[in-house]
Amino acid sequence: MSTMTVIATAGHVDHGKSTLVRALTGIEPDRWEEERRRALTIDLGYAWTTLDSGQTVAFVDVPGHRRFIGNMLAGLGPVPAVMFVVAADESWMPQSAEHLAAAAALGVEHVLLVVTRADLADPAPALERATAELAAAGLTPRGAVAVSARTGAGMDELRAALAALVETMPVPDPEARVRLWVDRAFTITGAGTVVTGTLGGGRIRVGDSLDLAGSSGEHRSARVTVRGLHSLEQSRETVEAPARVAVNLRGVSADEIHRGDALLTPGAWPSTRVVDARLVTPPRAATGTPYGFETDLPEHLMLHLGTTAREVRVRPLGSGTTSEPRRDGHVTSGREGVRASADDHSPSAASAVRLTLAEPLPLAAGDRAILRDPGTGRVVGIDILDVDPPELRRRGAGARRAEALAGRASGIDLQTEVAARGFLTVDDARRLGVTDDVLADPPPEITRHGDLLVDHEVWLGWVETLRVVTGEYARTHPLEPWMPAEAARTAARIPRLDLIAPLAEAAGLTHARGRVHEPGLRASLGAAEAGLAAIEARLAGSPFAAPERPELDAAGLGPRQIAAAIEAGRLIRLDDDVLLQPIAPAKAMRVLTGLPQPFTTSQARQALDTTRRVAIPLLEHLDAKGWTRRIDAGHREIVR
Ligand SMILES: Nc1nc2c(ncn2[C@@H]2O[C@H](COP(=O)(O)OP(=O)(O)OP(=O)(O)O)[C@@H](O)[C@H]2O)c(=O)[nH]1
Ligand SMILES: [Mg+2]
């Protein structure tokens, strides 16, 4: 299977994008009758071709008309490469600029510049202008060619340039979690529901279960099954990224799915409503004017990511550029909002913002997205830094958060995530986008216990706290100084009970029978200690003469003291009120072994020199242990 590259078109309306795709692929990307009649692309079109190199290139053809910018952004969103089309006879136009701003905001690195309609005008000026515009926006085209789709001039060079571009494309991780942004959903007679999209990472197999994260209605998240797969109209068992893919789904009808929904590896993505992000340096036109926001960022913007477009509320965190001197030598001032303006044209001036979405989305640190003001068409790119950010409650929390985010590298950093929370489960780390190779070999600041990743400082804190709370418990519970593990967990604010064992070990504490304590810790009976010692001394001589209530009372042994003595292993309770030393059953066996077998209860009682009150529960205790066996109502024997 040869690899596939997915490339989106971009460029002003009527500049020849669809014509070029058709010339390259032989496939008509304008799917609708209305589009063909009006010679205008309205929605996304799809076509593909195989180059001489054997590489397959799939195109997502976008509309240039400004009214359909939403469709354009949905086409560009999930695609890593762009074929930027400019007509030689019209040169640079408003939607050229708008599409460039979007591509630059998304940080698309793989751009091929094509000046087409070269049969209508000298392509050189348009090529020069477009190259300058791309450079000003921070995009370096991987190639620039002049063509005529009508005469075929330059088409071989274009194919060669596409082949060269394909060579530079990074290969996505086939093991990555799947997030397929849906661009179409429809019903095929006989097959049922089909969704299509650009698979950017991972693989999908027939039979897979996936979560459908819905954008609307009550269908917020549903489990669906992959019934069939197609890529470029060929049936497949497995489709691996990068690819255009059509997924036939069981468990959902097409009218429940919309562009902007996503098919996800189950449980592998967070469903997040609040994210912290950094504004990316705004792209500029060749004149120096930024495409981004010159004044304050509006509070309500559209977030474009993948094929989705959602309304978000934007909150600047701090002043964004708090301590960064501007080019003019001033320090940007505090509270008036985020400036992503002409003076802040440096990566260090990128500003931190908090985005709140009306509906949750499956997002990841490292996602690039566009914030767009539908009114003015202005855009700014964002780099999502944290999809599970801390609440900002206290005064100044926003500014502190902005500072913490300022130093963050983009993408996910396990150590930062663990340090921010203290601990993190492996599953949660995966949902945040931490890869398995990092999880397998976490940085030394992280202690891994089973499925939990704990910041080492936090771990040491728990060890110490566990020591303190168990010590405190022993002081306040002298009769039963062994702290129940669950109580210790709660008191020490340890998140999970299964951590008590490794923490106790690290703290040098004993963890046994659900309790945590100093090794060898004994109950202190206080005033009753002397009384118990006297009873123990008496039982040493006559082990089966269980103390009666008056003797216990005189010794100061009430129910709590007795329970403590039992817990400490100094007494055993055979019946409600028959207390003996733990050694008594073994001593009884020595006596009973000397009797003729089988023996009666009365013979046993006499041999043990005790009363029926003690003898009966003692014999039943031995039966229960399997040391003696009851033959009939009157007889027992020793089990050998
Ligand atoms: N002479 C000439 N005409 C061209 C060439 N390429 C495209 N055209 C014409 O330019 C017009 C627009 O072409 P399209 O391919 O529909 O343009 P588009 O960029 O896809 O337009 P939208 O999708 O609506 O933005 C059509 O009339 C094409 O026939 C070319 O190389 N030479
Ligand atoms: Mg078109």
C-alpha cells in the first residue's frame, strides 16, 4: 500500500482551484449540480491521483467565495498541506489573503504555490506577489510553479513539485489515538450511514468500536461500530493515516451526524469545555498589516479546528505580554486585554488566553486552531497548551497562570501535567495526549505506581503525611492504635487506597489487615494493663479457667479494653463471654490427645479441668479449626 498525502486547495474565488484539481486527477471535485451550473465551488470537493512516483495525492478542494469561508476552514482544518492557487491574470486578491491568513494561523508548513491561468497573462508578477505574501505571513512554499490547466503548460512541473512535497510530509504515528473529524455524513442504500474525513493519525479497522463525539442534540457521545471502510472508493479492512477515509457505521443514522463531529478511539480523548492556549504571532500581509486583531481580542469568537466551528468565549489571562518589552521599548500595559498587534511581532509576545466552549470538544495540547471573528473576518492562530486547566479563583490567578503558560513548550509535557495536578492516571495522561513511549519511561521526577503517575515531591509529601497521621492516630487511640488504611488515606489526602501499601513501605510503616501503623505497635491498655497481666498470669497456670465477669470488671477490662486485648493478640474470644489466651486451643489439644478416642464432652471437660461454659465453645472452636471431629451427639475424636 503506497502512502497517501492529503492536500487542501486554497485561493481566491474563480482562480482555477477546481479546474486544476480536475486537470491533475481527472475527477470533477464540484459534486453538486448547482456548483457545476454556476461554475462556483460551494462545498468541499474530493479527488485523487497517483503520481509517477507511486504516491497517492488526495485533494480536498475548497470554495474560494468568501460566503463559504466556513466550508473552506473545515476543508483546511484537518489537512497538513496546501496547494495555494493564484490566477496569473488576477494576481493577489482578498480571499487569497484570507486563505493565507488561515493557513498561517494553523501553522501549515507544507505549501505549494501554483500560479494558474498562465495562458491568460504572464505569471511572473502574480508569482512574485504571492511569494512575497507567503513570506510575510511566515510561510515558505516548498515549491512554486506556473501552469495553465487549459493548455497543460507546466503541469508536469506541478506533478514533480507535488511529488517533492509529498516526500517532505511527516509520516503520522499509526499507533496514535484516532480523531477523525467528520466532513460529510450521508446514507448509502444497502450500506447505511457513511461518514468521511481526513485521517491524520492512527488507524481504523473494520469491526472497531469508536466514540462519536457529536456537536449537537442529545447525541453528545455515542458508541458506534465500523461496519465497513473505504479509501478512495476502494473497500478496505484497515485504513492507516494519512488518508481520506469513508467509514460505514453501525449504531447511528446519518442525520444524527454533522460536519464537525468526530470519531474517536473510545475513552482516549478528553471531552473538554475549558482550554488554555497561546495566541500565535499574527500573520501579516506583505504591506506589514497583520491579519490578526489590531486592537483587543473580541470576547466572543469562532473556534475552527478540524472540521468543527464552535463559538467560544475568550478570556485573556493577565496582560499576555506582561514582562515582555515591546519593540518600541515600552512594556505592554496590563488590563486592557490581549494585544496581538503590530508591536508584538515576536514569538515571545504570544499571549495566554482561556477559552470556554459552549459544548465540549475532544481537544489535545498541541492542537493548532483558528479563532475568527465572523464579523470582520480577522483571525488569530492558537496553540492549545492545556485541555484540563486549573480553575482560576483567587485574584491574580489569571496573571500567574499566564506566566506559567508563557514558558510552556507547545504540545504535551508529562512532567508539567503531573506537576500541575500532583498525580495523574495513565489513562488520563493518554487522554491528554501523552504517548506510550513517554509513559513507559517517565522522567525521574515522576514516580509510577501501577497506573498512577505521581510527582516525586508529592509522593514524598504523602509518605511524610502518612507517618504523621498514623502517629497521631496511635496517640489518640491507645486501645486500638492501628489506623484503618481508609482513614489514613482520607486523613493524608491520598487519592487512592491502593497507594497505601507502597506509601507505607516507603514510610517504614506496617500495612496489614487493612491497617497502617508503626511496626510492632502494641495497644496500650492504660489502667487496665495491670489487671490484664494478672489474668494472663493466672491463665498461664490454669489455661481453661476463663475469667468471669466480676474478675474482668475488677481488672478494669470493659468491652473496649477487651477488644484492644484481642486486637493485640493477647486474648481470644470463643463465645460471647468466654475469653482465653490465644495459646489455649493448642494446650487443649495436648490434653485431649491423651484421652481414649473417641471421648465425650464430659471426659474432655474433666481432663481440661474446666466448666461446661468453657468446654463447649472450646470444643466447637477445635471442631471449626478441624483439629477435632464430632462423631455423634455425645462423642468427638482427634483428627490426625
Ligand atoms: N484560460 C484558463 N482558464 C482557466 C484555467 N483554470 C481555470 N480556468 C477558468 O477559471 C474559471 C474558474 O475556475 P474554477 O476552477 O471553477 O475556479 P475555483 O478556484 O475552483 O473557483 P471557486 O471554487 O468558486 O473558488 C473557470 O471558468 C475555468 O474554466 C486556466 O488555466 N486557463
Ligand atoms: Mg472551485
